[in-house]
Amino acid sequence: MTLPFTLLLDPVSADAPQTDFGDTFHEVDSSAPALRVGELSAQRGDGVFETIGVVNGHPQAVGPHLARLANSASICELPEPNTAQWQAAIAHVVDRVPHEGEIVLKLVYSRGVDSGPAPTAWLHATAAPDFAAVRAGGIRAVTLDRGYPHGVAEQAPWLLMGAKTLSYAVNMAALREARRRGADDAIFLTHDGFVLEGPTSTVVLRTGGVYVSPVPSGAILHGTTQQSAFEHLRAAGERTEYRDVSVAELRAADAVWLLSSLRLAAQITELDGRPLPVERERTRALNAALLARTV
């Protein structure tokens, strides 16, 4: 089967009896219309999503991605997704796409149509961009004020900051602003100077011999690739830690990376116009380990 490849799901309740679920999804021509005009994912961004990398036929971190999809759905008050159905749909897609190279598999779970009877769900598989140069050479980044103080997600949960929603206009605007400033990516800060995350990635820094990531919270998604990276680092005898990180500590770090499901580990070589230490061998080893995952 060639790419792109699209699979529409008929969502079933989370407590439905487990079957092979084969009759609850169907393939559609990716060039043909598949969603209704009233679909709220398109009209309002009212839905959640996950992006899974598939490397040589192996979908990566499926369990953590589906757990995060369920958490996002809960925050957005969507019906609980049926994990077994999504696992069956992922297996169906992976079985039908090329098993060489890297593929992007996007999972979307939407509220459906306004006053509609059920959510809408689909998977879409495309060829992954070539990130080899970025993984090897690193990226330049800038810090951007997110406009919120530290702890706002707990004070105002209706902002949905802990959910991976389809409302990505701010994230894309941040990337455009980074490029206007001569950089490749951005790191969000709270208004009072604490590190959050990138628009599409998780921050990891090394300081004092410890690999640190900002503590996952209502304002910071728990990165699936970052979790895999920490597992690899701990197995290699390194120390890892979750805690609050100030912007001053970020700028003084021994090394900084942005981690995401597709780009994997991209080292920041320049932050806000100032060079950062570069660790090419550590980055190479980290990406090799991430690419070698089979679960």
C-alpha cells in the first residue's frame, strides 16, 4: 500500500466487549472527501491528537501515546477512547504501509459534528520528513513568553494546557516567530521565567551531571520520546530528574535538547542568539537508541 493512507474509525465505548474491531474501521482514499462540513475538529479545533513514529515497520511508544490520548480526551470531556480499538486500528495501518524507513502516523479524536451522536476518529499515515541533518547538526532556538504565570494550569484548568488538542494556532505562530528571529524552534516560558516546553517538543537539559526535564504538570505534556530518552539514559548509568527549571538555568546548561516523536533528539546549538555547548556523540547515541525502539 502506498502513502498517504487513511483509516476512519467508528468509535466504540471504552467498556465495549473486546473483539478484533475489524468491522469498526474502514480504509478511505486519501484524496477523497472523508469528513463532514460540520466536523468540529475543522471548525473549532475541538478534539485531541497524537503523532506516532513508525520506524521500519515498528510503531513507537504506542502505549504512552494512547495513554496520553486518553488523558487529553478526559481533560476535554470527550468520551473515553477504547484503547483496544485504537491498538487494532494502528496494527491495521502498520500492516498495510511500507516497512522500510520512517512513517508518521497521526491519530485524531474529535467531538464530531455539532449536536452529533458520536465522536469522529481517524488515523492518517504519511512519509516522515528527513530529519537526519537536524539530528546531526542541531537547531537554533529562541525563548518566548507564553503569557501565563507559573501554576496557571492548576488555577485555570479550563485553559486545557495539559491536553494535546487540535487547537495548534498558537504553537504554529510561535514557530513562525522563531523563524522571523532567525531560529528554527522555540521554547515557551512562563511569564515569571520558568521553562515549559517547545511548541511541538519537550525540553531536556544537562546540568551538574544530571539530565533534567521540567516536571510534567497541567501546563506541560509528559513527552513520550523524553520518557524513552530517560529510560535509555538511566540504563546507561546517567542520572535523570524532573523539576522546575528557570530560564537562567536553561541558558547556563551544559547542553540542551528538544525531543519529539518524529524529529527525536535535536540538540540546541544556539539559544536566543548565544551559542550553547554541543555534544554530537551523545546526541548521536541518543538518537540511535530512540530509532532502535521496537515498542
